[in-house]
Amino acid sequence: MTEAEFLEALRALPLHPAARGLTDDAAVLPAGTTPATVLTSDLLVEGVHFLSDDPADTVAWKLVATNLSDLAAKGATPVGVLLGYPLGDDAWDRAFLAGLATALATFGCPLLGGDTVRQPAGSPRFLSLTAIGHSDAAPARNGARAGDALWVTGTIGDAGAGLAIARGADGPQALLDRYRRPTPRLAEGRALASVAHAMMDVSDGLLLDASRMAAASGIGIAIDLADVPRSADLVRYDGDSPAARLAAATAGDDYELLFALPPGVTPPVPATCVGRFHAEPGVTLTDDGTPVPLPARLGFEHQGG
Amino acid sequence: MTEAEFLEALRALPLHPAARGLTDDAAVLPAGTTPATVLTSDLLVEGVHFLSDDPADTVAWKLVATNLSDLAAKGATPVGVLLGYPLGDDAWDRAFLAGLATALATFGCPLLGGDTVRQPAGSPRFLSLTAIGHSDAAPARNGARAGDALWVTGTIGDAGAGLAIARGADGPQALLDRYRRPTPRLAEGRALASVAHAMMDVSDGLLLDASRMAAASGIGIAIDLADVPRSADLVRYDGDSPAARLAAATAGDDYELLFALPPGVTPPVPATCVGRFHAEPGVTLTDDGTPVPLPARLGFEHQGG
């Protein structure tokens, strides 16, 4: 089954209203009084989400950061995490623990519990984390309206270049760090939560995630690749060609926040406007005003065989 | 690293007070007002927690039931679950979904969200589930006091015999069902939560779990094997020898509730008294009054290589 087919089947099961139809990255349990409880659970699998030779401390960091990024997109403050961990070789386990300690301390997010198992020999590591947070105003993914502007925090494409560098390409440490040590935009998420019509994090690629926000909202989105913010490091590394701009917009793992604001509203945090929603469904792409055909792959999808 | 070493290392990390020092099976977040939020997260790994030829629908049932059993031990009512699922072959996925639907409907516990990945070829399945519940009174594992009686719901040892049957031994379907379709004691847990000094579920074996409750409480426990309740099916299957009684008390997967009550207090649900806590640490074993040496293995521990 593909992920889409499986999700469709899950939607036929008893579903909590807080699951928001499984169209979102986190569940939001309304409280009798604010704040609401936000829950998210993510898997990291060796060979899929991280490389076998990625240092274990950075894998721990990434596991925490990617889950907290889902909380950030709901404007939530982390309460704690539950860890599912396969005990393998000693050196890896100890380095993982060191990275976990650093991440939890950095994000002020304590451990709540979890489960361990013995890692079966010869199989890839499966790491799981569930994060819980509290939010006063949790924007959905599906609230964008025609006419809204699409904004993104930070810069896009750095982590994709970092992955290439982790795989052996020549490039600066700063880009490698963006791949291995993403920063969840927790403060920005809290500041944006009450003004954004819709918000999500960019985990699978800006074009793919923007197309998901538009589709969930029942509308379409026009994006100009020349507006997608790229870091000076990335421009030095990959140049400024149309292909390089498209590569950045379809690369994953950036963990920036993507959000819809009403026209004319300026975001309360540093961000860049990269597109505009329109009534007609679909994605329209330009590069500095020139129409660009949609690439076959808008980002990273976990549907391969 | 062993599980114990890993847990010890985790205790040095930023730990939420609700984690209760990682000595418990669930985290309990105190609310400003009752009820408290209870969180638990468990992994089921193919070849460790279930057999490769266990039917997929029963694996889904077991994944839900074992997590809800941790909620039951905290007197909690389930709110919902988050699933971590590796997409593998179509037939298994569809049977898993059918079992998930049955379990969620049976326990009145809707899906809140989760994550999917593509199952790497040739590696065992890793399933993860996080359950969230609400509880008005969540007993800890470490609250037993010297003089308290130790009680257990239902019968013990059935699931251990069921595992042997699943592996090819000859035996009745009822025992196999106890292994494949455990029932979380949710109603019993709610009824017991406000009277039990300590409570946990029996997942790894009655002797092992009772020894953990005693150790967490800083006291010891005396258990008489002849008092451990065994089903008529199990007695027919395995006989009534001292060895059979010991086998039942050290078998896992029963998911009954084990709880400490003050002397003289009768539990509000059907249960059997199997022992008594005493001030001196350690486990003392008798069989119908005759002292029995402690076996090397008190239950099922995930610390093998």
C-alpha cells in the first residue's frame, strides 16, 4: 500500500476530532480552558531519514528537532517527549544519549517516558518519538484562503545541500549542519500562531508542502522560485541558476515554517513572501515572472517501493 | 548497553516530574484541575514481541491492547492513540488495518495521528503506539507499603501457554487467544485507582513485575505460588505441578492488573490475593507454604544480546 492509500484507510477508522482528518502533522486536543494539548509522533529510520554514518548524537538531535518542529507549526510550547529506542551497540547508544541530552536541554523539553527494545542484528534502526505541547492558538494546515500570501521563515534548500555533503560532496560545514542539526522554529511558531490562517513546517520540500497546504485548503498556490530565500552559503555552493533555485524549492529537511497570512499583513517575525493562494486548485510556478513547468517531483515522498 | 544501564543514563537527562523518575509505565501530567493526562508509548517488534506468523489483525489488536493496559494501570480512560507504522506488503497492511479498526472500536479509543514509513526489505517490523488518557487518580508503581496485600485480576499464565501453542504446541484456542488478544483491564483499573496504594500491569511475568513494584516501593514481597490464580484451561493444559505453577508465575503477556491494597481492604473488582509486602527488600517465594528457591528468571526481560 502507498502512504496515501494507508491514510485513506485510516480515515475510515474511529477518528478523534482532534486528529483533524489526519490532514495535519499534529493532533490538537481542545481543553476545557486554553491551552490546548498538541500531540505529534514521528519515526526516523536509518537509511530513509538518516544515513548510517550520520553521527549518533546528531541523529538524536534530529529526532527531537523534527518532532518539535511539528509542535512549532501549531504554535505550541513543548511539554515533554516519549522516546522509543532500539538498544544496539554501546558506542552508538552513548553518543545518542549525549545528543539527546543536548537537544532536550537546548529546547527546554524534558523526557516524559518511552520504551526500549533490543535492536535486531543487521536491521536498520527505527527511532520513534512522541512530543506533547501546549498551545493557545493552533493553526491548521487547511485554513489558507484565496488571496492570502504564502510566507516562509529562514532560508530554504540548505539541508538538501547538506545531505549531498553528508553523502560525500564537497561543501561547507554550515550546510551540513543545517541537514544534521535543524532548528525547530518554536518562538516563531508561537508568534505566528494567532495571525496565520494556516501553518506547517517544511519537511519534505517547499513546493510539495505548499501544494499540500493549498490542497488541504481546497485552493491553489502560485510560487515564484526567485522569491524563495536561499542562504549565501547555498548560493556559493550551488550557484544561482534556475536549476539551483528549483533544487532548493524541492529539497527536504529544512524545518522552516510555511504559513498563510491575509494580504497586507506583515508577519511578526523575519520571513519571506514566496507566493500567493488563488481560488483555482493546483500549483503554478514561475521563476522571476517567467512560467516554469512543474517538475515531476515537488519534494520528498515516502511512497517508494 | 542493557535496558537498565540505558534507563539509568536517561535519568541523568532533563526529566519531567510527570515521568516519575522513569520507574513507571506511563507519564502522568498533573492538570490544573482533574483529570490528569496520562501518556504511554510502547514498541512491538517482530520476533521479539510477536511472531512472524502471528496474524496481522491480532498484532494490531495487541499493539493497542498493551498500550491501553498501561493506561488501565493508571486508572485512565483512553482519549486516543498515535500510530507509527512501517508500510510493507499489501495483505499484511490490510489485515493490520482491520485488526486496528476492531480494537479501536472495541475500546472506544479513536486514532489521533501518527506517522508511516516504508518498511525496509528483509528487516523485522517495528510498530509503535502512543496512547493518551485521562485519569482522576493515577496510582504510581512505587506506593506499596509493608503490610499491604498484593492482588491480581483474572488468571495468570494463560498467555505464556498461548505463546507455546502459537509456536506449534498442541493446546486449546482459548489459551492462544489470551496470547494474541489480551484484554486491557480498563474498567477494573478505574475502579481500583482510588483505593490501590500501587498498581501496574503484568506484562513481563507476575514474579518479575511484583518484584519491580516491591523494589520501586523500597520494600519486599512474599508470594505463594499456590495462590496465583490459574484458569481451568491452563491447569488442563499444563497440569498442577509445582513446576507448572512456577511457569505460570514467570510467564509474560497476561496484561492483568497487579495492585497493592491496605490489609483488610477488599478490592471493588474480582481479584485474587497472591502475596504480602514486608519491610525487608527482596522476593520470598513459597508454594502452599513450603519455601521455594527463587528461579534464575523471574519473567521476561528485554536485555538479551
